[in-house]
Amino acid sequence: MEENRINIDSDLCNGCGLCAGVCPTGTISLVEGKAAVSGEDSFSCGHCEAVCPQGAIRVMAIDEEMSRYKTFTGDQQWLPPGKFSTSALVQLMASRRSCRCFTDQPVERAMLEDLVKVGITAPSGTNSQSWTFTILPTRKAVTSFAEYIASYFGRLNTTAEKTLLRLFLRLIGKGELDAYYHGYYRKVKEALKEWHGEGRDRLFHGSTAAILIGSKPGASCPAEDALLATQNILLAAHSMGLGSCLIGYAVAAMKKDPSIQRPMGIPSEEGIHAVIALGYPDEVYQRVAGRKKVTPRYFEGQQPRF
Ligand SMILES: Cc1cc2nc3c(=O)[nH]c(=O)nc-3n(C[C@H](O)[C@H](O)[C@H](O)COP(=O)(O)O)c2cc1C
């Protein structure tokens, strides 16, 4: 396919075959001692380009601009396994906390754009990279989005107040509304009262920016891709001095009422998988995050009995 074109400079190629060895789709092979595109299934992962010691391969779909950052220096040197401090990495991961107290300070647009670029260093199923990013760059944009979410939950609460309807739906096997009523209704009612009364923002916690991560239709693993990019953004945000918080309420509202996407220019066929509130944090912790006990299960292997 044209968009997955690979250019190989046969004068530079020394026939080492490393590109063919790392190609996940068998697109490249050695023909008469030189690398050649012999298959049609490339998904432009760029492994061949990255492994070539001669710099002989160019994967046309890769946009170098996506690896250039404005707010920090991006080192293009590949780190071999084991060459990064695990201790430093885990400290970063455990130091990221969901921030529920942001200052009024706006986030620079360049930082938000860099966060998107960091997000897309994540893996994606068949390298489809079908993720989408919508930036809400100001407190005004976040507040406007919050109005749509608040309106959705206002309507949901009104419906959930109808006891007979809830019970009827539960009886016919649709217990979702009843579960919402018992799990969230009261909390949401309180939050809406504070939002409309004092303007207290218990949804976005006063964040001054947000990024919505979605997927275009047709991706093989849309939610997984979007959420992997999301985790990259959360970690990078912390390293850049920003606080972040996933806003599941906003995702839930958009899943139930995709019309919320329209004013933001998000096509209805795009699914939104994560909403990240971002801003400068107004909270300080004394130590890293602890977690509940988890016990992994082992499977040591056995002969299958079919
Ligand atoms: C899918 C998902 C949705 C979440 N939604 C919200 C939310 O709507 N509001 C909020 O304040 N925190 C939300 N959180 C944050 C979690 O409460 C938080 O991750 C958890 O308490 C662990 O704390 P930590 O992130 O500081 O480690 C969400 C987290 C995840 C993973």
C-alpha cells in the first residue's frame, strides 16, 4: 500500500539482513544479497529503519516531526534493555498521583502538544495508531466541557429518581439505572449542587487543561491503544511538573451520550476512552503510592488435553 511505502537505498545497503530479521510482517527479505521490499503487509512500524546500521531504509509513513518536542530535548538514541534505571522509572510511576487540587496557572500549549507526542510513543495493535487526541487548552474550555457532562448527569439523576422505572428496568434484566442510583446518584447530586451553587468543580478539580484520548473506527484494539497512550501521558505529565487525573465520569457520559462530542469537533464515530484533567498541582505528598496486596497466579505448563 502506498501509505506503507518503504524506500531502501540499495547502494547503502550492505546486505546484513537485520531489517528482514526484525520485520514483523515479512515485508522485507534479502534478494540477491540486498534488502528488498518483497511483501505487501507492512504496517510501517519502523523497525527496519531503526535497526539498519547503514541508514539505508526510510519508512515513508513515519513523520519525524512527531519525535521533535518543544519543551524538552528528545534523545533519539535507542536505549537497549537494562540501560535505564528501574529504580528511577518505578519512582516516577509510583509518584504520579491523581491530582484533585489544581492551581489557576494555565498549561502552555507546547506542553500539551508534547504530551500528545509522548502519548504516541506507546504501542498499538498492528501499529494502527488510530488514536485521536483532543486538547482542551484553557480553563474556559474545561469548564465548557464540564457543563455538558454536568447536564448529562443532571438528566440521568432526574431519570434515576423515578423509582418505578428503576424497578421495572431491573425486573426486565436492565439493572444499570438502579445500580447507578444506589452507587452514584447521591454523590452526583451533591456535586451538581456545588457546581451550580458555589461553582465548586468536583468533576475536573479546577484543572486548567484536559486531553481526551479516543480512537478512529477500524482499529483492531481501540481501547487498549488509547489507554496505553494515556498512561504515557500521565507519567510524562508528572515528569514535566504537571498534575493529572483521569476523569472516568466524563468518559461514561460521552459513551452514553455521544452528542457531547459534537461541540468539541469530535466525530460521532470516534470513541473516547480516556479524559485526562491536567494542570499545575496544588498538592504535595510525603511519600510514594502504596497499593493493596496482589498475588499473581502461576501457570507452569501442562500437556493440553483436547
Ligand atoms: C478509569 C479511571 C477512571 C477514573 N475516574 C476518576 C474520576 O472521574 N474522578 C477522579 O477524581 N478520579 C478518577 N480516577 C482516579 C482514581 O480514583 C485513582 O487512580 C485511584 O484512586 C488511585 O490513585 P492514584 O491515581 O493517585 O494512584 C480514575 C481512575 C481510572 C483508572
